[in-house]
Amino acid sequence: MSNVRVRFAPSPTGFFHIGGARTALFNWLYARHTKGTFVLRIEDTDKERDRPEFLQVILDGLRWLGMDWDEGPEKGGNFGPYFQSQRGHIYEEYITKLKESGRAYEKEGALWLKISGEGQVINDAIRGRVERKEEEDFVIVRSNGTPVFHLVNVIDDLTMQITHVIRGEDHLSNTSKHMELFRAFEATPPIYAHIPLILKSDGPGKMSKRDRGALIEEYQQRHFLPEAVRNFLCLLGWSPKEDREILPIEEVISLFDIANVNKNNAHFDEKKMAFINCEYVKHLPLDSFVDKVKPILLSSKVIDENTDKDYIKDVLSICQEKVRGLEDVPHFVGYFFTENYPFDEKAKEKVMKKGNVNERLEEFLAFIEPLNALVESELEPGIKKLAESKNVNTGDYIHAVRLAVSGTNVGPGIYGLIRVLGKTRVQQRIKKFIA
RNA sequence: GCCCUCAUCGUCUAGUGGCUAGGACAUUGGAUUCUCAUUCCAAAAACCGGGGUUCAAUUCCCCGUGGGGGUACCA
């Protein structure tokens, strides 16, 4: 284990923002890369907004994304407590130090820090040398007695022996205040690394919690694969510097370094997020795809506890490569599990326009009648031969059959579809359609 | 206003003092005489502007412009 100690310090406000998740991720990656320590600290000092039950949202989100912490809530550690609300006595102690050294003074009931008057040089690990001078004394304890963010943040980083502060660029301007505080405590500031922000995909400014795709909870609810979300987040501000984008987290850990994090802000791209999720879904082993999809099909009432397990697996095996993500599966496979499947009017219109649909279906029925089991290896050449003999396109049979047995014109490959539905069901559905 | 910061296709990015400036998403067009929400192929698409430095700048420097952030007894 190295001596690197990084931290993620969220406020439990009831949601887990994508920007926060990315900050957590970069801290976590750096900790794992350096074999250091990832500390989770909860900044729950805002009485107006913070609620204890909101903590769970953050913890769930972190776990979901596979970011385990070495110290913090539900884990403990030698530098606790890890909730700011429980660290009051530590703050008192440090406030007293400032008063005694003459660096803090009271005015109008609030405690102010007397600035050094010198420019602060930040040797940012990402941005290089940044110079900024704090021009005015600032409040560190409000007149109601509560300490402000800058003070507690610095005291926590100091006492938790944080070596690298990896945080959003929105804190870059605050850093001069924080360095003033470290100097006032006669301590060496940590190494700072300010990572770029995630901007809205369209309008101006950074992602806000109201923007589509801004909350980790949204991806959880929409059944995104956490590995995919994490992979996408890795690519926002960092790159493996080769022409690959989908890469396992172990590889990211070994390649990641704060020195090669980008400086420029990145716009959120919903489409790319969806694409990466698709890639992960497609490459899931079938068994794990089935395991993940089953509960979704159950809760959307597409299947129930009695639905045949092998049949479910058969259906999913032909659909996996076609679905657009786990959340689309119920809609995609609905007709496999009910005789009451809806007909897509546009698809119907498109197929019927070709004409002679019933004739084709009759011919198809006659073709499968003598067959025992319907398998791809017989269906494909059989239908082609049938089409040739009638002097029509294979597509005429395929489109008509697909519409009749599924109610739509999109789906898995037709031969697999017919095989999985089975002869009896295919015959019944086509007959019902013709009638 | 002041302070800080950033700048390669629409978007995410790779890259270089001399290259046909690479990849991915998205887009468009083909192919798979089986749909497409699969797959494959192809196309279009970028170095913000102006000054320097240099034999040579997309690359280095300066100034603009544009974006972003900060300017709270919020975090």
C-alpha cells in the first residue's frame, strides 16, 4: 500500500449527480492505480438540505458503480468520524488554534480569517502552475456558530492526511482560500488536481440535476449496466490514448493517472452513453444476460413465475444481439409470451401494401405442414425454394410471416424466431391472422 | 465588473515544429435479394481569429474572441 490518500466528499442531498460520480471515479481510479487509500467522507453540515436517509443514495450509487471505499461510512477507519456532523470537536480545536495564533478574528459575531496578503501558487497536477491571490479576509465561522465549507473541508483533509485532492474545476478558484487555511494551520497543502466539468449536451452551463441523464439513479432505474456507465464516465476527460474505448476496469486502473486527465470540459452525450451500454449488453454471457433480464420481465409482467425457464432462455438467446439495452427487452420480446400481442399499424400497412399477403401465408402454412420440427437449417433453404417456385421474393414470405406471428416488422432473425415460437404457435397465429 | 481556467470534426477524443491530422458516437449512402434497433463497407465532417518566434506552425509566445467556473455568514 502506498501513502496516497484521496477522498470523495459528497453532500447527501438526495441524489447522486453524474459529475460527482465521475469525481468519485477519478479518485477511486487513482487510489487503485497507486494502491493507495480511497476515503469516503460525508459533508452533512448543511442543515437545510441534508437528510440522513439521503446518504443511502450515494452509498448505493458508489457500490452500484463498483467503487469500494477503504475508509468511511459502514467501513470505519483510523481517521474518523467520517461524517462532518460528528466532527464538531475537531473543528473547535482548530478554530481555537487560529484564534490563538492571531490568524482569526471576530467581527459582527462571525469569525474571519486574516489573509496572508500573498499570492498562492497551486501546482495543479492537471493544469500545471496556477496563481491566484486571495484579496479579502473571509468568514470561516458564521455568526450562528456553524463553520463554513472552506474551513471544515481543509481541516478534514488535513486531519485525514489526504495527499491528493482530486475535485471539480469549479473548486479551482476556492483553492487559494484553502491554501490560506493550510498555511494558517502551518501545514503543507495536499497536491491539487482539478478535473474538467461535465457540461449540458445542448444549452449553456454544466450539467444540472434536472438535465436528462444527470443522475446515477436514472441509469439504475433504466437498467443500464453499471460497467457501461462507469466505462463511459472514464472516457469523459480521460482516454487510454489508443483507438479503443471499451475497456475493462482493470485496464483503466493500470493506465489511469491524474497527469493525463484532460483540461477541457466535456459535453454529456446521451447517445454515446447508450451506445456503450449496448456494447456491454451485447457482450454479456448469455446466462448473465438472462439473469439480468428475468427480473425486468417479471416486474413488467411480460412473464410470471411459471413461465418456462428454457423457453425464456431460447427467446433471449436470439434477441440479445438485437436489443438496445436491458430496458428495451420487455417491449422487444412481448409477443413471445402472449397470444394477445399488439399490431404495429405502420408495420402492418407497409407489409399489406405489397399485396397477396394471405396467399403467401397459406403457401407458407402448406410448406411447414409436413415438417416435424422447425429449425433454421430447414426453414431457410425451404422458404427460398418456395419463393423460387412461386416466382416471388423470399422477403414476401418473411415479411408476411413476421407480421402475422409478431405484430411488428422488427425483431430477431426470422428463422430463429419461427423455431423458438414453435410449429403449433406459428400455425395458430398465422391462421388467426388470415381469419 | 473583477479573478481563475479552457480551446482539434456536431459530440467525446488521439496526435505532431514538417503527417493524406487518426479513432469513436451521431449523421448520410451502400451491402447482407430477411425486417432493423444487428453486422459489414463507404462518405461527409475539425486544428477559433490576429499578430509574432521559426526555413517551417494546428503544435511555442502574446493579444483578441468564444466557452466554463468562481466572485456568499451555499457546498
